Amino acid sequence: QWRKSSLVIEDLVEETGAACHDTTCEDAVEEERATEMPPLNNERAERIETVRKAQIELVNEKSKLEDLESAVSKLEQVTKDTEDTCQNEEMGSEYLEAVRTLVKSMKNC
């Protein structure tokens, strides 16, 4: 009985050892990876290029936005200066009208 068990165990060890050194599974995985990776690498490269182009366009648009913001700021300053000038002229016109009225009053005296 012991001898028979020993032989069965030896057979199992030999079978398991052969299975441990079998590279069929690893070879299949490597072959699958070799066929699937190149298309994925190409797709990745295309997507990287798309992102790069989008970044360049974004930088260009940012520059345009900064130019527009600068123009708006200058326009706001000119508008404020013009409003101040017009307001001063209106106050001056009121004083001139008052002086004119006084002169006319003095003339009538």
C-alpha cells in the first residue's frame, strides 16, 4: 500500500513539475499582447496629438482674450474720462448761463 501511494505521489510531482515549466499560457498572452498593443499605441499617439493641438489652440485663444480684456479696459477708461469731461462742461454751462442772466439783469437796470 505504501509503495503504491509513493508511486502515485511521484507521478503527481512529475505531472505538476511539467505543468510548472510549461510556457504555453505565457506564450499565448505574449502573442495576444503583441497583436493588440500596436493599434492601441497608435490610438494613444493620435489622442496625444489631438490634445497637443487643443492646447495650442487654447493658448492662442487665451492671447486673444487678453487682448480683448485690455481693449475693454482702455475703452472703459476713455468712457469714464469722457463722462467726467461732459459733466464738467455741463456744470460750466450752468455757471455761464447764470452769469449771462446776471449780465442781462444788470443791463436792464
